[in-house]
Amino acid sequence: MAFESTEKAKAYWSENLRLMLSLLAVWFVVSYGCGILLVDVLNTVNLGGFKLGFWFAQQGAIYVFVALIFVYVAKMNALDKKYNVHED
Amino acid sequence: MDLQTLTYIVVGATFALYIGIAIWAKAGSTNEFYVAGGGVHPVANGMATAADWMSAASFLSMAGLIAFMGYDGAVYLMGWTGGYVLLALCLAPYLRKFGKFTVPDFIGDRYYSQTARTVAVICAIFVCFTYVAGQMRGVGVVFSRFLEVDVTMGVIIGMVVVFFYAVLGGMKGITYTQVAQYVVLITAYLVPAVFISIMLTGNVLPQLGFGSDLLAEPGTSVLAKLDGLVTELGFNEYTDGSKSTVDVFFITAALMVGTAGLPHVIVRFFTVPKVSDARISAGWALVFIALLYTTAPAVASFARLNMIDTINGPAGQGTAYAERPQWIRNWEKTGLIGFSAADEAVSAKGPAGEQLAQDGVMFYSNDERNNMKIDRDIMVLANPEIAGLPNWVIALVAAGGIAAALSTSAGLLLVISTSISHDLLKRNLMPNITDRQELTYARIAAAVAICIAGYLGINPPGFVAQVVAFAFGLAASSFFPAIIMGIFSKRMNKEGAIAGMVVGITFTAGYILAYKGVFFEPLIANTPENWLFGISPEGIGTLGMLLNFIVAFTVSRVTAEAPTEVQDMVESIRFPKGSGAATHH
């Protein structure tokens, strides 16, 4: 057992799940929300020559995807250290 | 120097580079052949994953598709990038900790069942073959257009090059060649895009350029100009789509989930040394992919604008066929562009188009004035020529297209050979073979797979384009749910997983076959009115995935939980500590 106790193992897993689900919520909002479901509403806003909904669908969502993975990596590495389950 | 000589030199130089790398990275064991010894740096792996992922379709066809689809093209842009978020957060680190070679390895061990393993092997092989046939075809098309050898010869040259580094080097050779191929393909994609962005808008970044004002018309952005132009010509507004919202939603989801379930992408995360490397590696992969995927919509809008401007002329009244530019002459030979007065396979859309054609005037529109045929696949290749860029840029684009096709083929061929030598022979039929024998079988399987892929490239079955929907649909409705539940639900058992996979695949395959036929005449006309909930066959994998989850969950509640040792194994893949290099057992 890599964890000090079963409680620690449970706590690690639930923190992991909470992080994952909150990042996936952002993932869903920028792509399916801003890029698809709300595209017509956002298209009434113009940003730097782009209709905002169109911009999310063809540019913005992709930038957010990249950022999400790097946030996840940083947070998970910190979480692994906190519970002492990181690799040597 | 003329274009053809220059193209020979550039393409020849890249081939020499790939073969050089293959000799340097020769594989000595199955560990090196399957997962490159598990010692690939995460940034290098990210680059290799990007090259592996971005196929001839991404490089050659995607911008062309977007140019004609406008907003709807977002299904590909978001669908083929969003899957990496799922990979990084839900799959890659856990599968890396699991530490085996292949996806069927995981399915077979996690669900303690040879049946599950066999279903996974068959799906993996089917998905990879449908994909690889298209790649070989892409190599052939680039060769025939730029080097004036016929498609068959082009495919054979491509086969020889892939044979060299895939059979010799396995995953190790493929990984380092893919790094080189990424550099070639991204340079080839960005250089013309930057050039054209500067020419049209003065903006160096194409990502900003397609929202910037045109130099020729201050106050009007590229997209605004395009919107006005295409509506005038009878097309849908460029920034507004023609697909229904529900269909866009389901197609995007099917492509995302399918991406995360594709075996040749997943297997790349077995090659890095640590679990934390698998996470960051997915991040780097997406950075390298995003570089092309955020440029593609810009290329699409520039290409559409330039093409309309060239054919219809600055005044929008059409231009004389007799004075057509060189790029139209070049592509006419391939049959991918046609003018109704000169090509009997092309007919004008209406009387106005016929009248113009009789006067020798070309006009491109979506109403009765149209008398041109333009295949959307030529957009990326023709774009530098349309914009009048120098020959070395065109030669570079040809080399980039070949790099994209070769890198994806090699990754797919490796999965096929691994599925046969490892999953089918070693883990199933011939468990007693030595590492050395297994390596020989892997090489033979790779060689045979290349020959079959080459044959399919030369004699493409009519349904290649349709089976791509199949590949993503099957990956989405089979692998993805099975892997996710294998990690996140400890009690999920083999009965649930197998039932889920069978229902998911049967439903998805049945739906696609009913509307697309593929092997026979479609049973139902493939029109939006006939679709279930308005979901097209391209997007049905999402529904198949949901069914898989529901069936698996229900069945697993009425049957016995997974055995304790399996639950302990699931427990152990949920944290990074103690990961070793990927191994047999």
C-alpha cells in the first residue's frame, strides 16, 4: 500500500475526481456551450473581427483545451506530492 | 529551378532523413519494438503523437472541408483536439501505470476475459486498416500531382519507405522518425499560411489574420468579406452553419470520444518513462496539434476568398477561361477542377452558367450562374499556387503532405503488427514463444500489413471515405467506455463490459450500415428527416457510447462484482507511485 492509510487513499482519489470533474466542466462549457449551444447568442458580440461564437468554435475552445491539460498536470503533481505517491 | 526538380530534391532529402533515423534507431527487443524501450522524452513523445495523429486527412483535406463548410467545420477542429483533454485527464496516466503494451492488453486483463481481449483486437485491427488505406492513397495523390509518377508507383515508394523504418525500428524507429516528420509537416503548413496572411491582411499570425481587415479594403475583415461574398453567390453565410445544432453536438462528441479511444493514439502514452510524463506528454501533443488546428481555419478562409476572387474576378463577373492561371491548368489535368465548356464531365448549374460558359467565362457560385467544378481536397495543395507563392513553398507543401501520411501510416501499422504478434499470438494462441520469436513475428506482421495497406491504397474500396465514420464510431462506442469504466468503476465486471461493448458496436455499426450501406445499397435514405433524433451516421457513435455505458452499468449490477485481485489492480493504477517501464507481465 502506497498510502499511509485507507482514508488517505480515499481522500486522494476524491480530490483527484473533484479536480478532473471541474476541469471537464470548463471543457464542456467552452466547446459544447460557447461553440455550439450558445453560438448564435455569442455571435452577436464582435471581438477583434471575429463573431465571438464562431471564434470559440474555431479558435478559442482549442486554446482553452491546451491550458486545461497544463493546469491539470501542475495540480496533479502537487496532489501526488501532498499524499506522497509521486514517482521517484 | 523548375518546380518538379525542386520537389524531387525536397522530398528526396526528407526521405533520406527518415531512413537515416531508422538505421540509427534499430530495435533489439520487443520492449523497444512495442514501446520504444519506454524511455521517450515527453516533449519528443508529444511531437511524435502529433505527427501520428495528424494524418493526410488533417494536412491535405481538413482546411478544404472547412473552406466549404464554414462554421460547421468546427466539428473537426473541436472534435479532433478536445479528445486530448479526455486522454490526459481520464485515460493516459492510468493506462501508463497499468504498464502493458496495448489496449487489448488492458481490456483483456482488466476484464479477466479472452473474449473481451479478442473483441478488442478485432476492433483495433479494423479501425487501423480503414485508416491506413486512406493514408497510402494520400501519398499516391501527392506523388502523382507533384512528381508526375502515377498513383500506383507513388504508393509503392511510400510503402518501401515505411517498410524500412517500421519493420526495422518498430516503435523506436517510428517515434524518432515521427519527430522529424512533425517538423517537416508543421513548417510546410505554417509557411504558406503566414505568407498568405501577410499578403492579405499584413498580420503575421494567420490565427489573428482571418479576423483582421483586408489590406485591399480597410474596414472589412476577411470573415466579413467572405460572409458577404458567399451569400451573394448563393451559399450559406460562412460564419453560420447549415447543420442542425443537435447534429453538430453529436458529431463533435463522437470525434472527441473516438479520438480518445483510438488505439494508435493511446499506445503512444506507453512509451514515456513515468505516469507524470504521460500527463504532460498529452499536453505537449495538444500544443503541437493546436499549432496546425488553429491555423487550418485561417487557411480555409484565405483559400476560399482567394479562389472566389481568382475565378470570379475582382468585379465578380467571371474571368476568361482562355486566360486562366497556371494552377487551374495543372489541376484540370487531375480532373479535380473542371469548366463546363472544356470538360464534358462538368455541367453548368443553370442557363446563366451555360450562357457564360458559351462566352468562355468561368463563374463559381451556388446558383444558376455556376459552371465550375472544384474538388475541396485540392484546397491546401493549390493554396500556395493560387496565392502565387514561390516554388520552394509548393515543394515544401508536397513534402509536408507526404510526411503527414507516412507518420500516421507507420503508427497504425505498428498497432496492427502488435495486435497480431502480441495480443493474438503471445497472449492467446502461442504463449510459449520467446521474446526473440515474438519480435520476428511482429516484423513479419508489420511487413504483411504494409503490403495489404499498399494494395488498399492502389485499389481503394469505394467506401474509404465512409468507413472513417465507422472507425471513430466504433472507437467511441467500444474502447472508450470499456476503458473508462475499467479505471473509474472498481466493481465493473466482464459481463457488464462485454455486454456494453457488444450493444455499443452493434447499434453503431447497424446505424451506419443502414444509412450508408458501405458494403451494400443503403436501407434508408441518408437524409436528415430519416435520422434518429436528427443525428447523422457521423455522430451516432456518441449515442452508441451512451448505450454502452447504460447496458454495462445495468448488467454489472445484476451479476457478481469483479474479483478482488482485479479490484486491487484497479486500486493500484489510480496513483503514480511504483510505475515501472511497460512490461509483459
